[in-house]
Amino acid sequence: MSNNTTQTVTNQATWQSSAASVATVSSTGFVTAVTAGEVDIRATFQSVMGSAHVTVRVPTPVTVTVCGTVKEQGTTIRLSDATVIAKGTA
């Protein structure tokens, strides 16, 4: 602002993604990953423009093994009642 004050204009800005196939951006600036890749997110308010470069990565798969006793098919158990062993990185 010309008088050295600040103003939040997130909801009034115009948002754009340079590659919607990689990530989309909502009208309020929330970015949603679609697939791995790189994308530039731009916000414009009046004559001011800002941008951020975003890299979307594919998460590393994690295998979860539940160690517990299930007596019959269709039985539901809470994971807090069993030991969970995770392999991989999250």
C-alpha cells in the first residue's frame, strides 16, 4: 500500500496455475497436487503480481501390517488395539 500499511487480499486476488495437470489453485489460493511435476502458481491483485514455484513429488508408498487376531471374516478391530508395523517412509 502507498501509506506503508498492509492488507490481506488473498480472496480478492486472481489465482493461476501454469500447469493444471500438475497442480490446481482455488480462487482462495489453496493449491491441490494432481500429479508429479513442477508448476508456477501466480496471484494477481490490481497491478501487483506474485508467484511461487511448486514441485509436486510422488509420495513413497508405505506398507502397513496389522498384527492382531481376527476371529472371523468381517470382524472390525480398532488399530489402537493392535500393533502396527510400518515399512517405508512417510
